[in-house]
Amino acid sequence: MIRNDAHIVGNVFDMETLGAAATRDGFGHGVVAAGERNPNVVVVCADLAESTRAQWFRDTFPERYIEVGVAEQNMVTMAAGMAVYGKVPFITSYAAFSPGRNWEQIRTTVCLNDVPVKVMGMHAGISVGPDGATHQPLEDIAIMRAIPRMTVLSPCDAVEAQKAVEAVAVSGKPAYIRFGREKTPLFTSAETPFEIGKAYVAWEQEDPEVAIFATGPLLHNALRAAEQLAQEGVRTIIANIHSIKPMDEACVIDLARRTGAVVTVEEHQVSGGMGSAVAEVLAHNHPTIMKMVGVHDRFGQSGTPEELIEHYGMGIAGIAQAVHGVRAKK
């Protein structure tokens, strides 16, 4: 059952009436809101203003927008210098290029110096679709959460994405947020909880048998899978892990103890991603039977977002199968 205190919209399973927007739209709205509050917020873009939605900030605050062209490494070092002198720079590009192309500069000029540059990675995951493997970053969570001092967030919809952007704007720390290009369901509200370092339970049945930890837009698939499983008599509890680093370790441990079986769901390589972070927490605190839903040591390929999500086992059926698998091992 949907948790009332989670403020998930009431028609979450009605795909015909549910609204949809790309999570990158949440960045566009969020950075404009942050800029209205703080004149030190600036946006630096690597020749992708329209695709990243940085154009919305450019059109509102043209004097605080900087276009560097196809120069992602320079974009980071420039932003780091600006941050040293009091600016709050948001740098924007496709995640395949930032952090994919400029990881060393992020590590050395941003995190080593602990300056508040915000890295906005757009078009993350395989749902970029026809652009194919070169533009389908499935490793960005892994490479960013390995860097000391870096916050890593993965919002589930455009509403939560805006909250994430506004939150990192005032955090005073380096941060990375991943966003998708494809329109995905809008199923959270203005009242839905959001706090860096905190998870929230979005679905809970009495005496749950399996805990599902989901991040990003695939949280919606997890909710739909839970509804299907409930009709089969399988009881689950679902937590939204929008904050991958820092992670809500207390929530992860509590739900693992309550259920004795865990499934993680992410649009990312299972190696080094959110599922790996959950596994690390449980290995140290409460070893638990686990199954990770995500991409298993493979590159992406061209196809529609729907085809690719199903092909890589991240659809409703794939999540349900994983739940049945860990439940059988208890």
C-alpha cells in the first residue's frame, strides 16, 4: 500500500492520466529557483544548453550564464576557481561527458579542494534510447560516489529533481545529480519528503517479506511491481533511495532486518552503483540475501527506452522476478 505520509500521488498506477516530464526539466526549474534566491548561483554549460535545460537559466539570468563550448575539463576547472571566490557554479553536460570525460578534474580541483561545484549529469542511463552505448552512461554513480566529499543524488521524477537541485544549491559541498532525457511519470508531490542523506518509505504492506530499494525513475516500476506482487500474495516494502551518498544507512539496515531479503533497482551498472552501496552497508551491519536489478556488466545499445528497460531486466516483470528469487532463498 502507498504510504500516506510519503505523499505519492493518488493515481500512481493510472498510466493514462499520470503526468510525465523528464527529470532534466527539474534541473531547469530548480536552478532558476536557486538563482532567484542567491545571486551567486551561476551556470556553466558545455554547448548543450537546450538539451540540459540550462537555457532556462540563461534566458532568466544571461549575465550569470557561461558557455564554454565542447570543453568539459575546462568547464570544471573554471567552475572550481569561481567556487573558491564565492560563486555556486552548476556545470551541465551529458553524463557521458561530465563526469565521464572530466572525472580527474572533478576529483582534483573540486573535491580535493572541497569547493561547492554542482555537477549536473544529463541523459543518464540506457533510457537515452537510440543514441546508443556511447551516450548511455551506466557508470556515473560508481565513479562519483568513490570520490571523497562528493554528494550523489538520483531523483525519481522531475518534482524530486527540482528539490534535489535546490538542496545542493545551499549545501556548501560538491554534489552530483543524475538526470534522464526521457519523459517519466510524475508521481511525487510538493509535500513528498526530500532530504539529502534520508530515504523514505513509499510503499509498505503489513509484515513485509522483501525490501525493495529503488533509485531514480525506476522507483515507479518498483511500485507497479509491488502492486502486481501484492495481488499474488507477496508482501513488500519499498524505500526511495534518492540520496545514494550519503545513504540513509539506518533505513537500509532497518528494512533488511524486518524482511530478511533485499532487492535493489537502478538504471545503472550493478557494479559500483546504488545496489553496491546498499550491499556495503549490509555487509558491515546486517548481511542479507540480495538481488540487484540493473545492468549486469554490459554496455547499452540503440532502441526505444521502453525496449531497453525491458531488455536489461529492469521492467516490472524483472523486478517481480528478483523479488520472487530472494523470497525463495529465505
